[in-house]
Amino acid sequence: MEIREVFARNLRRHRQKKKLSQEALAHEAGVDRTYISALERGVYGASIDMVDKLAKVLGVEPAALLDPRPEIDPR
């Protein structure tokens, strides 16, 4: 899996876990909703500064957005 795909998957997962819409995440990060959508679809790659900003909004470490290991559901 490419790093862009890993980031896209993790961004969506952490956003949904926080129960944030793309619009709400975009507002908090100071970007457009369409940019968040494109990141989650893997259309764009995020700069390291954007990874850091999104991680702060989501309350996770930047590395969590780049971790290629799938999260295990503790059910």
C-alpha cells in the first residue's frame, strides 16, 4: 500500500472516530472541505505541516496518520 493510501485510510478512520464531518475537520484545520475529501480519496498527498495540523485537530500523533498497520478492532 502506498503511503498516500495509508494516510487517506487513517485520516478517514480518525476523523470518523472523532465523529467529525469533512466540513468540520476542514474548518478546524483552516482548509477547504474539498481538500479533505481529496486527501481521503488519495488524490493529493499532504505536506508534513498539513499532517501535523490534521493530527493536532484529531488529537492524535502525526505518526498515527502514517502508520501502515491496520487498527485492530477490540470487539
